[in-house]
Amino acid sequence: MPSIVFIVAVLILAWSYDFFNGMNDAANAIATSVSTRALTPRQAILLARTLNFLGAFLTTEVAKTIGKGVVRSEALTEPMVLAALIGATAWAWLCTHYGIPISITHSLVAGLMGAGWAGGGFQALQLRGFVKIAYAMIVSPVTGFLGGFALMLLAYWIFRRMLPTVVTRIFRYGQILSASYMAFAHGANDTQNAMGVITAALLAGGFIKEFKVPWWVILGSAFFMGLGTSFGGWRVIRTMGMRMVKLQPIQGFSAEASAATVMIVASLLGLPISTTHVISTAIMGVGATRRLSAVRWGIAGHIVAAWIFTFPGAAAIAAIAYYLLIGGLRLLGT
């Protein structure tokens, strides 16, 4: 496959992945704000789109982990990259279509693993990098839950002597800040997934000499993430912000602020985490401060099941895509 054709195909798939990432994960940034009526849907989407875009320029540490930490650089081939993106994008589209808030990061990691295994066996996979990613994915939702729980208790204690109507009014404004923080943090972490794959493809194709994310890759990834956010993903927003637990502005603020802090720290450390996991568990932690029954654990269980199936689902699609690509290239004599 000519290198320029390969790069164009990677860009189309990677930025399609970014689009569905923004569309599915729009719920992460704005669901609680819409649910508590702190922002109208139109205001929330405009805010999320802008801050998602700006967050992409914070750091490129996560892109390095994605691009070099799942499949060994020497084993990575052009069909593997394309198949990984096909698996991740197809899974993201499928779950977004049915209103399932999945981990977009999980889908890309799974796609890379499925394509890497299909093309080079287990020896092609980067075990150390996968352990790092898996550790972040396990620790981050736990931290989100504990952070939401702790921040909610602190807010209750600080404002315990104020009238509920006054507290609600204060945190309706506060949620504009927390939603902005959340959208920025989401862009800082999730936008880098596609950046990492595109940069790895550029390196493999000989277009760059070292793993350094070009400015135009950052700009393009940020643009398509923001574009996806503009389209919303209203079924996912309804699930995240309205069905899991009924939120008040003070609770929405606590969930967003705690989740965004986890995301920012992870981004600076180069840890690709599931932003869906973190905000979901932060919402659960906030709800659990009232009573455990305040959280609709049945809905949470369905979401957890979707997360679990993301790895085999996206990996299987990527592996099938790899075999189909290889077969097609052989027929074409490439």
C-alpha cells in the first residue's frame, strides 16, 4: 500500500473515531449540567465543544502512551493501524447509535490489541504498556467515586447552614465553571487517543523521524472531537445525566469537579483513562452520599456490562478487519 494512501486512510478513520468520541462522550461534559438545568442543551453543547477543542492542546503525553505502548513499534504494520481504527470506530458508532455510554479509550486500546494479535501474535503486544493502561483504567473510576463522595460531603458541610434555594442558586452558576473544567479535561485526555495512532502511522510511513505529535495532528483531532460534541449524542446524555441518579446543582458540581481533576492528573501523567468511567463513578459517589438506594444500580450495571464487552467487541472487529484487509491486499497484489 503506498504510504500516502495509507496516511490518508488513517486520517479519515482516526478523525472519524474522534468524531464519534466527541459525540458519545458529549455526555461526560454536559449531562449533569443539562440534568440540573444549570445550562440549556444548546448552551452546554457550545461550552463543551469549545473547551473540548482547547483541552487538546494541554499535553501530548497520552498520545505517546497510545502510539507506543500497546503494540511494539517494530511489529506495527499499516494494516494493523487501519484495522485497529476500524474496530474502535465501528464499536463507538454502534454503541452511540444505541445510546450506550462506553469507554472510547477502551475501544481503541482493544482495537490495537485485536489487530496486533491478528497480525503478529501475542509477541507483538507491548505488555508493559498494557499494564500501565490497565492500571489507570482500574484506579481512575475508583478515584472518581471516592472523589465525588468526598467532595459532596465537603460541600454539604460548608453550606449546611444556608437555605436550600440559596445553595441551588449558587451551584447553578458554579456548574458553568465545573462543566467548563470537565469539558477541558475531557479534551485533554481523549483527543490524544487518535493523535497517538496518527503519529505512529506517520512514523511508520517515514513522514516523521521521531515520535512527536505534529501541530496539524493536534488541530485536526481537536476539530473533529469538537464537531462530534456539537452533534451531541442525546440518548447517551439522557442515560448519564437523568437515569442513573437524580442530581441537584450542588451534586452536579461535585461530580464534574472531582471527575475533571482525575482526568487532568491522568493526562499530565500520560495515562489514557476512560472519561466515561470517571464521570459515571463520580456521579455514583455523589449519589451514594444520600443513601445507596439513591443510585439506580441497575442502570449502572448495564453500563458496566457494556464496558466489559467493549474489549472483546472492539478487538474482534479489529481482528476481522485485519484479515479482510490482508485478503484484499493479496487479491490486489499489493
